[in-house]
Amino acid sequence: MSKEVAQVRERIQKFSDSVRSGSTLGFTHKKLATVVAIGIGGSYLGPEFVYEALRYSGEGRVSSKGIQLKFLANVDPVDFERAVDGIDVEETLFIIVSKTFTTAETMLNAR
């Protein structure tokens, strides 16, 4: 593994741990309870695949306890409502998942 890849993985791990532990808070200083992943195509399917693969594992259940993960994967208003239904935006982390940040649908949902 290259040094750059190892450094990025370490940063991702630190950030993930800080969200799970509650040391990274939302804008209004509330603990994050929901993560909404916004992406389309492979940028949506990859994270959802990992989520589905790990959500029933013992370690996955423990490390994600108290945090809900939702996906927003298209610009359909019904899908948007489904993704944000019941969330408190003060306790939600929105993550934009994109390789180029130029995909029209992803950028529309990000806005």
C-alpha cells in the first residue's frame, strides 16, 4: 500500500471514530445520530454494498450503535423525502459521495 493511501485511510479512520464516539459534533454542537450518504450510480452502490455486507456483523453493530445510515441516490422527490424522513438536521451528517463532483444529480441533491 502506498504511503498516500495509508495516510488517507488513517484520516478516514480517525474521522469515523470521532463521529462514532461523539467527539465530532453537528453544526449546533449536537451529537450526530444520522448519516445521509448522497450519491448516484457506483458512488451510491459501493457504500450501500459495504453497509449491507457489514450491518449484521457483530463488530458492525457495535461500532455503528446509535447511528442511523440513510442513502439519497436519485433526484426523485419521493426518494428525497424517504431519505430525510424523521431526521433532525442538527444531528445529521450529510456525506457527498462522488468521484468527480460533476454528476448533475448528485450535485443537485447536495444543494
